Amino acid sequence: MTAEVQLPAKEQRVAVIGAGIVGMMSAYYLFRAGCSVTVIDPAEPGDMRASSFGNGGWLSPSLVTPGAMPGLWKQVPKMLLDPKGPLTIDIRRLPRLLPWLFRFLWSGATERRVRPTSKALSSLVGSCPELHQQVAREIGADHLIEPRGLLFLYRDRQAFEREALPWALRREFGATWTEFDEQQLRIEEPNVPERYRFGVLVAGGHCVDPGGFVAEIARYLFSQGVQYRQSSALDFAFDGGRLAGVHTADGTVSCDKAVISAGAWSAQLARKVGNNIPLEAERGHHIVVAGEGPKLRNRLFLTDHKITVRTFKDATKVTGQVDFSGLETPANPLRFEVLHDLVADALPILKSGAQRKLSTWMGRRPSLPDGRPAIGRSRRSADVVLAFGHGHVGFAAGPETARLVTGLITGGVDEDLLAPFSPSRFA
Ligand SMILES: Cc1cc2nc3c(=O)[nH]c(=O)nc-3n(C[C@H](O)[C@H](O)[C@H](O)COP(=O)(O)OP(=O)(O)OC[C@H]3O[C@@H](n4cnc5c(N)ncnc54)[C@H](O)[C@@H]3O)c2cc1C
């Protein structure tokens, strides 16, 4: 690695690779710090190719529990055998995926392993509702961020109590919530399906239209002078050890610094600068079904089916599922059917008129096996910063990640905050 020579922010030309939430938030904070920024992405910001397009939009300090928790390994075979289960693996990919899965389960095997991850994630999501709101206000998109929590629905209190560790970690790392017994639940959410008799309303925020929000950040930044190169980044150009530019499919973007924030597509670019990162596309889905659903005050998380539900005036959006079928394999229509069946099972009102799907979407969560993103300097050069691998929490963690990225590029980053995300932990 070359010695780091810090240019003043206003003399820095920074190329941000990837225009998802992490890339656009990085562009936003870098631009505010005075850098001259070019965003590179073959797809327009807000495009449905990005995971940031159609996610659940949940912004909450409670997003601190990684996917792998103690005891999960016992549930995996049952999940895989259940065609409507929350987890699918393309069996042909299993040999390639096994080392990743092993690391994933190992990282969550004990409470001792999970707690540092929860602590690290809390530093990224702890202030997310406020940070998203601040950005939204500044770019004139307040209407896209609502100060609204998520209502977890359980069949009964015992089901909630069986998840003692995740809730203990959420409490320890700053999340707040209100618990409702059956009677209180029906006052809080009068149209809650009968089968749910216990609820937990977790404080936080919600992005009404994640892709629309990313597009709004881009619209604002491009009107202020941030540049956009609609192309794929392919490689990096160095001159005497310092970064000179990013090669794209349409020529080279000259720059002093670069940020790799290409979500699930980042691993190849990271390899070019010496980092071999075990990144997997943890595919997730949403469907929007037509028809009037139950009138709901809250966004719901149905804990038995592991799906989130949001109702609009004449449509219902359902999000969920984890599918390891590779980065570029087309979406499997069966996953959409499963989502539809699950929501119709839980909300019977949807069974009748809502068979028509208005839209379906598959997104790729960029996931690392230990549940933490990689944020830090590349091995080859401090001029290239890695910022990807946020898995299930990237939309919430976008602004805080971007503030770390900006600190890395303009100076003054808090190295203690950065340590748990070090890309070299996979060396
Ligand atoms: C079903 C589902 C529900 C989810 N719900 C939530 C939620 O409620 N809350 C939450 O916080 N998170 C949620 N997530 C996770 C969240 O969506 C992701 O963690 C986050 O969007 C990742 O953002 P990103 O910017 O890293 O990547 P992306 O949004 O995927 O953006 C990556 C961008 O890089 C571009 N790119 C790729 N290759 C190149 C290249 N070579 N050169 C230039 N650009 C390139 C792509 O075109 C893309 O635009 C959910 C995800 C899914 C799938």
C-alpha cells in the first residue's frame, strides 16, 4: 500500500462506482465536503437493477441482528425442504456456496460471536431515521421518508419470547419498542389478522419508495454539479502508486480517489485492488398485488412467514425471501408465487380479488458471511475505498457508511468505528 497523502477536499476528484443507496449517499456527503464527484453506473440511479430499488425501505436502529444467529443451523434443513420456506438454494451452486454458508453459520454460532456484529451494525443504523430525514429535507424529498415504525406480528407472546436473543441485542444496542397483548394489538391495528395475538411496534422510519429516493438524491446532486458517467467500471489506472483513474466501458474517468460501492457486483472490482472478499448475492423479492387489502395503520412484519407487508389504497406490497441462485440468474417465478400464497394465507382478504400481480421484482442483497459490510481502504492503495456488503441493512446503513467513506477520503475518519468493517478481515 502507498503512503497516504491527503489532498484538501476541494482538490479531490472522486469517482463513485455504483449508484445504489451507498454510492449516492457517498456522492452526497463527498460533494458536501467539497469534493468534485463523478458517479459511474451503467444503470440510472433508482433503476430496478439495484437492490436499493425495491427493498422494504425499513429504517430502524433495531436492524442490528445479523442473518445468522445461534441455532439457525438446526433450522436450515427444514427451511430448505419447505418449498414455501424463506430460504432457497440452487443445489447446483451448493459446492461453490458451501464455504460461504459455513462461515455464515459459524459467525452466528454463539452469542459471543454475534454481539460484536450487533454492536458494529448499531454504529451504522443507530441514527438512520434522522439521517435519511435530513437528506430528504435538503433535497426536497421529505414525502419519501415517513417517521413510522414496523409492527412485528406474532401468533402469541410465547412465539415472541422464543426470540429472546435478537430482542435482547436490539434493546442493548439502542432500539425501542412497544409491546401489545391481544386486546391492545387490536386497538393499535384494528384490522390485524385474527391469527396474530401479540405485536411489537418498533420505532424507526420508513422509505415509501426506495428507488424513487435514490433517484431524487441523484436529481439533486446532478443539478448541483455532480457528474454522471453511464457506464460500467472495469478496472483502475495507477500512476506511480497513486490512483489516476477508473477505466469504464466508455473511456477512463480521471480521479484521485475511487469508491467501490457496486453492491453485489463489487467483488470483481475489489479483486483488482488486491481484496478477495467473499461476497454473495442474497436474492430477495417483492410483489405488488392489486386489490384493496386490509386498511392498516402500520407496516407489518409477519414473523411466521418472514415477510413485510405494506398496504396502499388499492394495492399491497409484500417483501421477503432469501434465495442463493447466483448473481445473474434470472428471477425464479416460483418465488413470487410463494410470496403471494404467504400473504394471502395471512391476510385472507387478499385471497378473493387480489390474484393479479401488478409488479414483481428480484433484488440482490450484497452479503458477507459475517453479517458486516466491508468499509475501508483497499490493499493496493488507500486511494481506493471499499464500501459494500451491507446485506439486509444497506438501505438503512447508507448515510452512516457514506460518512465513513467521506472521512476516509477527506481525512479525519474515526478508525475505531471503521475497525469492525475492515476489508482485510477476509485476507
Ligand atoms: C427484498 C429485499 C428487502 C430489503 N429490505 C431492506 C430494508 O427494509 N431495509 C434495509 O436497510 N435494507 C433492505 N434491504 C437491503 C438493501 O436493499 C441493500 O443492502 C442495499 O440496497 C444495498 O445498496 P448498495 O448501494 O450497496 O447496492 P445496490 O443498490 O445494489 O447498487 C449497486 C449499484 O452498482 C451498480 N454496478 C454494478 N456493477 C457496476 C460496475 N461495474 N460499474 C458501475 N456500477 C456498477 C449497479 O447497477 C447498481 O446500481 C433489502 C433487500 C432486498 C433484496
